[in-house]
Amino acid sequence: MQKSEFLIAYLFFILGLQAMEKPHIIYVLMDDMGQGDVSCFNPSSKIHTPQIDALAKNGMMFTDTHTNSSVCTPTRYGILTGRYAWRTHLKKSVIGGTSPSLIKPGRMTLASLLKGQGYHTGMIGKWHLGWDFSFHPDSVKIDPLYWGYTPGTKIDYAKGVENGPDVHGFDYYYSIPSSLDIPPYVYVENGRVTNLDISERKGEEGKRLWRGGPMSADFDIEDVTPNFFRRANQFIAKNAKSDKPFFLYLPLPSPHTPILPIKKFQGKSGVNEYADFILQIDSHMGELIKTLKDNNIFDNTLLVFTADNGISPRADIVEINNAGHFPSNGFRGRKADIFEGGHRVPYIVTWPNGGVQAGSVSEQTICTTDMLATLADILEVKLPENAGEDSYSTLPLLINRPYDFKRPATVHHSINGSYAIRQGDWKLIFCAGSGGWPKSDLTPEMASAQGLPVIQLYNLKSDPAETVNLYAKYPHIVDRLTVQMQKYIDEGRSTPGEAQKNTGETPFLPKGFAELSAKLPRKVDKNVKVDGIK
């Protein structure tokens, strides 16, 4: 398509948008779900998700979507801000339930952008981006980067929390502080803890893992996911009657541990409890879709369904594989890893009134940081220079104009702080091994013991499972992508615009990288394409 033809089509889209109501926007974020756990992405899936599949039939599936990290906190930061989380002080891992806010006051988020455009903004679910509890003077000191709960922590729950979602653009929120296996276990609604009858509870292990700690009397751990969906449906029904459009951010704490399918779904999948839990989530999604249709707003709702990273080993991946199901959908790795299974996730968008074609599929590489620029594009808002530094609008993809999509490369990040950069079919990993947990298939220690190189280069088109390391064959591609990664760090952004500052240093080259790279022969194969997108 000629550029002039695209501009004409885009102009008609914008004029049509101005003539109709602004869309309602719902962003549903699952916790620890592999791409292969949604059956429309995985034809051989043993887990059937008809309600989520129905979204794909009514909208667009993205088969090459990546979270900006392979773990919880940084992915959530990237979604809301359009910025890679490693640009903050969080260079690896996640934060805990008592950590301060990772999002700095004044930074634009999805919510603050939409609130400024007349939206009523709501957040219901798992926050895991930090806020400020009031600590007793004799409380132990809290490490802001510690992901867990420190014994001896004493919180004055009656004082509620400050610097929460409300500071970052949400008119309303009902949330838990962190993952559902990390204390404290309390609901916070608009800054106030909903029940002050709080006592210490003993946790559980295995698939039902939740760590012992303070829990409020109104906190039924098995009912948290159903509770969030009930409240989401109430929020939708209430705001559907308003003259204002609404934005609902719905980050669920499931199927992350504790894996707690309710009785109705226990044993229903024939795989294991994790699969049962996904069937329950699928049913809840059906209820949410029904709420939209009952209130006659489904067609004018931009609905996103995705996940924050791949499946966790806590789900017992071996047991699941033995049942013939593969959550990572043939890709290598899982949650926490730099390999594809850690960050390639399901991603579906429906928006009938916006021109998203039913049953359409995009194979373009996108990132979950792209939502901020996408919404700004839809609403014709120019982002300031210090917002959405790693966000590219996917609107051209949604309206079937893929050749105007601008993302040239995407950065991936693992739990131990390892990096990778993807451009076209090529992916360069700056570490030996998975960059994941000690129980991953190839830890840094295992890779070192095996003498594996600290440079990994894969062609994902010919080798989607990342099994053949081509770094020695194509050193010029290693060089090119290394320079690109350094540029993204130095400029504080991966989008065009004024250079911005990261917090602290961002070393990305592993020990031994320079020495190994220097030994590679630089014979250029001119037939290998480095730039461009599929």
C-alpha cells in the first residue's frame, strides 16, 4: 500500500473516531500464564478456553507479543508507563508487598493519560508496584528491593497507604499489595485497608503456596480471583450508565500461586490444578464479556487480554507436559527466563467499533509497553518527551495497516537482570543460559560448568525453540545488535525523541563478552537480513 493511501485511510479512521463515542477500555492481565495455555494460540492444547477464544474470533490475535520482562513487577511497570522497567532502580527481580512505589509521581501512566482525556479510571486487582504503608517506629527496616515479607515488619494498617494507584491516575482502586503468595494479605480500597481485624496466618506449600503472614478477616484467599471479577463486573455495569467513558485495569493474581481452583473446576481439565484454574479464569472471562454485552457496550469497548510472563515452575510443568500439554507452546523457557517462554505471551484485542477485524491475526513483534502510545494515537494525543520512551503505537496493526508500524527492535529482560534484544528474526542474548531461577533448564552456573558462551544468537524464524546458537557464524549481527542495545541505554529511550535519563548505571554485557566477541571472525554474509520487521 502506498503511503498516501495509508494516510487517507488513517484520516478516515480518525474522522470516524471523532464522530463516535470514545471507546471504553479494559485491560485484563493474567499472572503467570503461558501462550500455549490459551487454546486459540495452541491447536494441540489440552486446556480449552472457549470464552477467551471467542475474543480472538471477535478481534485480533497477536502471535509475537512480548512482555518487557519475564517477571511480575517490571512487566506491570512497562504496561502502565510505556517504559522499560530496567530504566528505574529495579535492575533485576521484583519488589515486595511492603515496598515503596516504583512509579515516580508525575510520570505519565495509562490511567493519567486517559483521565486527562475525560475517562473515569479504575484499577481492580493485584498492584505489585509498591505503595507507602505507615510503619511503627519499632518495625524492622524494610529493604525496598526485597521481594518477600520481612519478619518483624510492623504496619499501622489504620493509616492506610499513600502513593498508591490514585497518585498514578486512578480515580478508583481496590487492590492487594503484591502477589497472592506474599504478605500482607489485605484489600486496600482508595487508600484504606478494608478490614482492620488482622492476624498472623500460617501459609501452605506446593501448588497452593502462600507464605505465612498477616491476613485480614475479610480476606478469603480462595475467593480473591472471583472477588476481583465480581467487582470488575460491578464497575463495568455502573460506569456503562455514565456519560463518561471508562478505563478498567484488571490485573488478576491468577493462575500464579497459590493455585486455587474453586470446587466447581477441581479436576475438570484432566491435566492438573493449574489447568483447572485456567478453566475457572476462562469462565470468569465469559462472565465479563456477558456484562459488556448485557450493557450494550461490547462493540465500543477496546478490550485487551494478555499475561505478565510465562508459566511458573510452581505449576509443575513436568506433570503438565506428561499430560500432553505445553504451556510455552513449543518455545524454550518459562517464567523468569530470557528465553521466549519467559516473555512471549497471549495477546488479544477486540474493538468492533474501532475497525479491529474479527478473526484477524498479526504476526508482528510487539511489546506490552506499546499500550500507552497506542491509546495516545487513538485519542490523538501527543505524548510528552518524558513519557512512553519505549512505547510504539499498534494502532496501524489494529486497523490492518501493518506497514506503518514503527517498532524496529524490542528489549527483553530476565529475573536475574540479563538482557536480550530482538530485531526482525534475530535475537541476541547477553548471557550464558536462561537468566532465570536456579531451577531453570540452564542456569548461569550450569552454563558456566558446561563452558557455554556468554553470547547467544538465534534466528527465531528457522529456530523458534532457540536450540542453535549462531553467534560464531554471524558476528556482524552480534555487533549490530550490541550497538543498538547500547544506543537504547545511552539515549534513555528506544523511540525517536529527546534523550532521557535512566536511574543508575545499566551494565548489560556479561563478564567475558568482550573477550569472546573479539575472537570472532568478521566475515560479512550479505545475504543475511538484520533490519526490518516481518
